[in-house]
Amino acid sequence: MMGKNTSSEGYFVLLGFSNWPHLEVALFVVILMFYLMTLVGNLFIIILSYLDAHLHTPMYFFLSNLSFLDLCYTTSSIPQLLVNLWGPEKSISYTGCMIQLYFVLALGTTECVLLVVMSYDRYAAVCRPLHYAVLMNPRFCHLLAVASWVSGFTNSALHSSFTFWVPLCGRRQVDHFFCEVPALLQLSCADTHANELTLLITSSIFVLTPLILILSSYSAIARAVLRMQSTAGLQRAFRTCGAHLTVVSLFFIPVICIYLQPPSGKSQDQGKFIALFYTVVTPSLNPLIYTLRNKDVRGAVRRLLGWERPMNS
């Protein structure tokens, strides 16, 4: 890349949705609304979890991590997309593209691992309730959170370096709305089969393996829930785990469509709209899915606003 990549001297052009110029204003408005929902919803969860002592539990600790992760994830790509949709200028500097690629991939991988951790937390709460406090002690929870972040940023360092060492021979037009590995590999004037194979292997490790572990956890949870005698406990378990499974489906299905097939095996236009779903829509829906009909969150809001007084007052 150092000898052939003249793009390293300047910029890339993110083509984005320029094939549909009549849609750009509408997309700008819709994406801006979703981005604002993401900021407000996830900040709400982080602040509420911090301020209310009743939410100082492993579940809300990991949920706060997920909310912070989604804030960073959307901010790494959406502001650039909004700028490109609003005006004719659709370029991004070479350095900016490198940084964006690294953080999008790092945060996306971290989310895959963090969702596994959250499923294990729910497994421990439902299937091992008597040992839950021991299994999910604060030190272990912090260790799991750190491991999620470290694994994501380590995987991204590998892929980012491999991607930017591919010779692009001066090609600058990226047929996507942000710098993503499959889109950048299509610019190469060299054989990228090794890169595609590496992407497929690591995607299998960080996408398929987490998905299998999550489904295994929830299968065990489903069996335990069906044995419950308490109707209230049954409803609470189904409500909580149903929310988690919804988040898993909304995130993993689009990611699988993008990363578990070679770049040459899919339509770029289709890939853009799929990527919109997991970069824009899913992070904005996570706060609603986790807090909708959630008695813990509603109680925390009432206490924060002073509508619910302590029992001993």
C-alpha cells in the first residue's frame, strides 16, 4: 500500500446514496431523528443507572456499557453521513477514513461480545438464582466488560491494518456511506482473497460464535422458565429475556448479511441499506426495547422525580 496507494496522500469519496439524489433530503431527516433518539435514549439509561442505587446491578451495569457503546458506535459514522447527505461535499480524509474504519469495526465487535456477556448474566439470574450474587460479583462483571472492549479493539487493529495495506492504485470512490472493510476491499487492484478469508474467519469467531452462545444461553433460560411455578416470575423472565433476544436479532441478522459473505457476493446498494439498519436503527431502538414496560426503570424515574417516597418515610 505504501508504494501504490495514492489515496493515502489525500482523501476518499463516500458515494453513499448519491445514486438516489431525490432521497437524500428525506434520508437526512429520518437519520437525524434516529440519531437524536439514540443520543437521548442511551444517555437516559446511562444517567438513570448511575443515579439510582436500585439499578446498581449487573444487568444495568452491562446495559449502561451497551448504551455507551451504541453512543460511540453511531457517532463514529452517522455525523459524517449527515454531512454528506446535506451537501455536495462527500469526501473524507484518508486519516479520517482509517479512524472511522477502526472505531466502527472495534465497537461493532465489542457489541457482539457484550451481548454474549449480557445473555450469560440473564442465564445466571434465571437458572442459578441462589448463586447469582456469587457468580456475577462486581469484580467479575468489570472483568467481563473489559474483556469485551479489549477483544473488540484488538480484532479491529488486525483488520484495519490488513485493509489499509491493500494496494488501491489511486482509487478513491468508496461505494458506501462510511469506511467499511468490504467496501474498501472492492477498491483494490490486487488479489484480496486472503483479506476476504481473514474477514470470513474472524467474522465467524466474533459473530457466529457469540450468536451460538447467546442462543444456547436462552435455550437454557427457556427450559428453566417453563418449569417455573410462579406466574409473575414467568412473565418477568419472558419479558426481560424477550427484550434481550429482540436486541440480538436486530443486531446480528444484518451483520451476518454483510460480513459472512465475500464483498463480490452481494449488491452494494443492498448492503448500504442493511448497514443503515445496524448503524442507525438498532442503536436507537435498544433503549426503547430494554425500558419499555420495565418496572425497574419506571420505578427509578419516579424516585428520581420524587414521585415515589421511601417506605420508611
